[in-house]
Amino acid sequence: MKRIISLLLAILMLFGIFMPGALAAEQDTNSTIISLQSSLPFHDVNPNNWFYTYVRTMHVEGVMQGTTANAFAPNQTFSRAQVLATLFRIHHGRSANATDPRNNNFSDVASTAWSAPYITWAANNQILPATSGAFGPNQAAMRQEIALFIHRYVINLTNLNSGSVANAQWNRFTDRGQISGQGAYNALRWANNNGIVTGIERDGAFTIAPTATATRAQAATMLVRLLGLLPGFPPDPGPAPSAFEQRVFELINIQRANRGLQALAWHDGLANLARAHSVDMVNRDFFHHTCPSGRSLADRLNDAGLRWSIAATNLAFGFPTPEAVVSAWMDSQEQREHILHPGLRHLGVGFHNYHWTLKFIG
């Protein structure tokens, strides 16, 4: 996904091996500052949510949007048209535009509707079982419908195996007889066998809930699992922040709030780079902003496809808690100036065995 980047700032935090009795906070004397887009701007999705990683992947890949610029609405339903729009973006890597066909045979889908190009595309590629009558684009999608659309997409537009099933697992579901239609039945079997639609266990009973409507978070989960089967997609953005990483993030924002500065937003891409640098420091036994091969922070940001203008880095090791390392950084004039830079906007945090690093950009 091409990311539109404006003047923003971020912090990367890296961790390495713990060295008993060794406490050090290295000042960054070769700072530049860089600009990035937040990977997850939604105020109603946070790392503690079970669906955080799935929503983040959908957003990072640019194939599922929020209900507004700052809200994802994870518990709202997901419409049939929205499912098709997401599959279109997965397949084409973009949203529809004026050049995409909009004429279709559905009586309730006008050519001027936002969903018209997506529904037309789905009908033309046999993702929809029928191409006439009413489609119900705004109807909340049921789990069996999402499975059916995904399965027909796999059959008609990919080289994936669309026929694999596992009867032993499938036969556990006591409500599989409630599935409407042979196509949906086979689709749910395939989706379950491939981990796209999982069952629900309650009091020892297993159900697949075919006619239950899916929330936006549940739909994102199913579609991310589809992404995992398709070639050509970048790796998952990475794990949600650990408890240590989350705590440092909170402490940095507390320091900024105490000075009347804007809070920083978490940035997944920076956290990934931070964690990778941390592992590199441990594996190759170095403690510096530039790795032994000569790859600088700027090089790593460029390699990740991130546009930038300036960046700054703080390093420390041996501090056993987030509180201790943030206190050490605040005791250093240069590192404190980085943390309290008024142009900061975003933050990525990585952790590995008590080597710590902050990298600011903006």
C-alpha cells in the first residue's frame, strides 16, 4: 500500500540483552528527524482488544476502512456491499474509481451508488451467485455469506485449493444443518478447514453460527485470515505492544502531557523496525544506532518504504523497568529534548531483554 506521509514524528524503542550491573543511556549525536503516517488512527481500537491485530492488518494493507477517519466501529455490523468492496481492494490493491464498470442487473443497486463498481465486479467474476433481482447491498452480512463470497473469490480469482475440507472437525458443529444453500455449506466447510471461520465452543458444544451477523471486527478477522493464504502480501504488521512497550508508551505521553505537549500515537512500522534492531543488537553484540553493516536509521526507514525528513534516537541498556529507563532518558538533556520535541506525532516501541531505544521522527 502506498502511504501518504505528512510531517509527523515517531519514536522507536529497541531492547537487547540484560547485563547485570550495567546501566547506560547513550546520547544520540547523529540525529535526523523523519515523517510517517500513523498505522492505526482509530480511537475505538487498542492493543488490549482481541481484534487489534486483525483491524491493524486491514488498515495497514489499505483494504478495510473505518466508519470515520478516527473510528473503526468494531462492534457494528458489516454490510454485504462492504464485504465485496474489501475483496475488490484485496484483489486490485486499490479502491474503485470512475473507470470501473458500474452497470449491473440488480434492481436495488443504482449505477450511482458507492457500492455499484464493487457489486458489478463481483457479479462479473461469479463471486455473487446471481446477477439479477435484488442484492440487498446494505443488509448486514451473515457469517455464511462472508464465507460464501470469500470462497467464490478463491474459486474464480485465485489458484488456491478451494475444495479442501476436514470432516472430523466439521462434524463437531451441531448447527451445521442451519446453513442455507449448498454453496454456503461448502464455503463454510472450506473456510473452517482453512482457519478463516472458526467455531464457537460453549459448555462443550461446538457451533459455527452460520446465520449470525458478523461485526466489523469479526469480518476483519475473516478477511485477514484470507490474506494469509494469498501470495504477494507483506508480512503481518507484527505483534501488539507488549506490557513493557505499552508502559513506556504511556510514560512518554505522561511526560509530554505534563509539559502541555501533544500525545504521541503508536506506529506499528516503527515498532517493527525497533524490534528488528533490538534483535540485531543482541545477536551481533553491539550497542549503537547504526548496525555493524553500516545501516543507519535513515537506511532502515528507507528500506521499509517510509518517507522521512528528520529523525532522532535514544539508547539505553540494563534498566529493569520502563519507569527506570524513562527516568534515565529524562535525566539526559539531549534525550529529554528528543522526548519533549514539540513536533513529535508518532511512536513505535520494541522490547528485548532490557536493551532500550527511542527513535523519534517528524
